[in-house]
Amino acid sequence: MTAETPYLNRLSGLVLLAPMTILLAIFFLYPLGKTLWQSVNDSGFTLRAYADLTTSTLFFKVLKTTFVISFTATLVSLLIGFPVALHLSRKTPRARVPYLIMVMLPFWTSILVKSFALTVLLGYDGVINSFLGWLFGTAVHVPMVFNRVGAIIGMINYLLPFMILSILSSLLAQDANLGRAAEVMGASRFTIFRRITLPLAMPGVIAGVLINITLSIGMYITPALLGGRKDMMVANLIDFYTRQTLDWPLASAIAVVLLVISGVLVAGLGRVQGMGQAREVAQ
């Protein structure tokens, strides 16, 4: 090995990363920088937009609604996704394939098309209400769309595959011999799940929760189509200020605040995951 080899290796690495770096700079860093500048530029440098946010009742109300809807959708996705992932992990690879296709099916359909399809299913005279009316022999009109319930159901439909796949990866990585050894030593199935399966699956759970929260707090189409007037989320508020009031600095400031919140959530959950892994190593 010559003295020039490490230098050539670094150079080749930089060359391979150059296309990705250029794409990242054009499609992420530049728009992000422009948004930051727009939030403090209103015919000159000013913090007027951020000052308005601190006194805006509408912003804090929408922010609260965003957190409630996002955390509810994430929690329900976790409660549904974990049993599904656990069931899939116990299947043979060949038997798991058709189930994985069904899990990934929402990825193959536009979120706009799915939202309109849900209005047909959940509508006032939709498929579900018509079936309930036939089942009970009377007209049933359960409000499941154009309200918070519709927004949450639509978001769960979008978020659930991310939760299932994240948890499934952790479950498949577990050594099956651990459960067998615990069973031989007299542990019940619940004890095996509580002491072995669940702790080892926590990295996947945290990853799924992290993905769901970061996706849901910035969601726009689903709450706009399936939610009600009182269910406006932060992304919809940004759209309101850009298209209705044409207050671009305020809209940019809200986008920056949303980015900071997402970063804090990512850092917090990442820290929790790191502490959990450190605890497992210590044990």
C-alpha cells in the first residue's frame, strides 16, 4: 500500500458522494435557507413574524390540535401495528410474502386517491354506514368523515405500514433461541413476551413512533380532505397564510417552528432509544 492510497480512497469517496450532495443542496438546503430568510425578511430584516406567533391564539390552537391528532394517530398505529408485526414475524418467509404485500399496498396508491376513497367508505351514506344500516335494520349515519375521526383514520391508513415494518425488522432480528430457552426454563408465553420479545423490539417501536410523529405533524392533504373546520393542522395553517392572507414571512416562520419541533422530537426519541440500548448493554 502506497502513501497515496488513503488520499485516493478519500477522493473516490468524495466523488461518489458528490451527486447526492448536489441533490441535497438543491432540493433541501436551498429551500430551507430560503424559508429561513423569508421568515425574517419583510422589506428588510425583521422578527415581526416570530413576534406575531408568540401572541397568536390561532397558531397555538392549531399547534395543540396538530399534537393531539398526530399523537393519537401514532398511538393507534402502534396498538394496531405491533400485533400485526408480531404475527408476521412468526410466519415463515414464504408465508409472510402475501401479508407484506397487503401491508405495503398503501404505498402503491396516491394519498390523494386514498383520501377520496375513505370519503366513500366513511361518508354519511358511505359503505360502512350502509352496512350498519342493513345489519341493524334501520338508517345509521355515524359521523366518521369531515371531522377529527376522519382525519385520524386517514392518517392511520397512511402511517400504519411505517409502524409495522419498523417493528417487524426488530422482531425478525431477535434470536429465536432466547424464547425457546426461556420456555424450557418454565417461563410462560406472557413472561417471554414481557421480558424478551418486547424489550428487544423497543428499537423498532421507537423508530416507528419517530417516523409516524414526524410524518403526521406535517401532514396536509389528509386533514384538509377528511378533517373538519376545527381540525386544521400546522401545514394547513401555512397554506392559509400563503394563499389566503399572502403573509409569506408569517407562513415561513410557522414552517421554521414546525421544523424545530420535529428536530426536538427526533432528538428526544433518539436519546430515549440510546438510553435504552445503553441499559441493555449494561444488563
